[in-house]
Amino acid sequence: MEGKIGIFDSGYGGLTVFKEIKHQLPQYDYIYFGDNARAPYGNRSFETVYEYTLQCVKKLFDLNCNLIILACNTASAKALRTIQQKDLSLIAPNKRVLGIIRPTTEIIGNFSKTKHIAILATHGTVQSKSYEIEIQKFFPKVNIYQEACPMWVPLVEYNEHLSDGADYFVKQHINNVMQHDKNIDTILLACTHYPLLIPKIKQYVPTNVQIISQGDIVAKSLSDYLNRHPEIESELSKNQSIKFYTTDDSDWFSVQARLFWDITINAEKIEL
Ligand code: DGL
């Protein structure tokens, strides 16, 4: 049976990825699902992130999604593998769940001339070492420094990311990165919320250092995946529709989501 593409994040961050996916692959039907009531996930345990993510994945399957993208690094790091290896065959053997770490690590080494890269992410993503492990597979000579920025997601979720208060937390982490390794020429924003902080980040990063976010990378990788998997692609409905669901207040979601994506958003609240 035909189904939609589900895009999942703990909150609003996945919209930075979804925007690019919709831009590059406009023909499909999409459902965006933010678990705002329980965001942020970044400091939560493996068990909790797995449990929450699995619940949301099941909900997206109930909403008739055939393919789900975890547009959340924390969920990709802490829940994806177990869902793919253990749960999927039991709950939806013909459906697919993909993450955003693998497509990023496959190409991130190409961006850096010095081969010194900083990964900025939530505490959970850093702690999982997923980026270190995956990048080493594709780019064994790359030097990686990881920095957890635990305050950055709350700044974005509460719309404080461009406030004067945000400068303190942005400067603190960028200084840590540059003091740790002056050869770093590439900073990967390995959290889908962080692109909203780019105007602030740019103020503190040396001009020779490039800042990479994941939207374009993930959208291209999804396009490639669908080309390589016609059995999945042919089962996706193509009416160009978008629906937004949140586990928290839907009016508030619709307002806040506009900070990420300048389109009319009418979200619906959904119970898990
Ligand atoms: N935006 C998410 C990520 O990419 C999750 C942030 C959070 O909930 O802490 O990691």
C-alpha cells in the first residue's frame, strides 16, 4: 500500500532538514512529527531516547508512513540501530527507518582541507561516539574533536537563540573548539537545531573555518537512496502534501515552527 515519508525530531530541529528534503524532493507526501512535549532529548539516557523514539516511529507508521527519517542526531545515535535491527522486523518488516549520521559521515571528510574537523552536538550524540566511529570508517586519517553544547537546543526551542544571552553559550563552545585544535577548518553542526544559531556562531569562528549543517547532505542522500531502492520509492504517495504533528500545544508549534521555515504551518496535537 502507498504511504508517506515521515520526518521525526525531538522538537523543531528536524525542520532544518525537512525544509531541504521538501525543496529537493517536492513530489512526495510528508508528515513532520516533533515530540516537543518531551524535548530536548539531548541529555536523556540511551533507554529513554530509544523508548521515546520507538513510540514516535510507531505513531508515524500508524499515520501511514512507509519510510521514516530520524531527522535528529540524538535519536539516530541512540535509537536507530536497535529499531532497525530488533523492532522493525516485528512491527513493520516492509517499512524503513533511516538516520542522519551515516549520510553525514560518508562525506564530511571531503569538506576539510586540513582534515581536522570539529563535531558540535548534544551531550547524547557526543557520548554515543557515533560520529567518531563512523567517520573513522570512511576517513581514517581525519582528526576529530567533539564538543557537546547542551544549552544550544534549549536556546533554540525557547526562541532565545538570537538574544544577547545566547552569545555567552555560543562563544564558550566555539572558543573551546578553536583552543583545542587551531588546525580545525570545518565545524559540523551535528544537531538539527544548531543551524538557527549560525548567525551567532559566525561571529566567533575564524573566517577560514567553514560551518556545515546537515539539511542539504541528508536531502541528497535520501534522493540517492530512493534511486537505489525503487521497491521503496514506488510505494510512496506523490500528492505534494505536508502535515505537521506535535506532542505539545499545536498553536504554539505553528508559531515557533515559522522561525525555522517560512511557510504556513497548521500543526495538530497528537497523543502517543
Ligand atoms: N535536534 C536533535 C539533534 O539533532 C535533538 C536535540 C535534542 O532534543 O536535544 O540531536
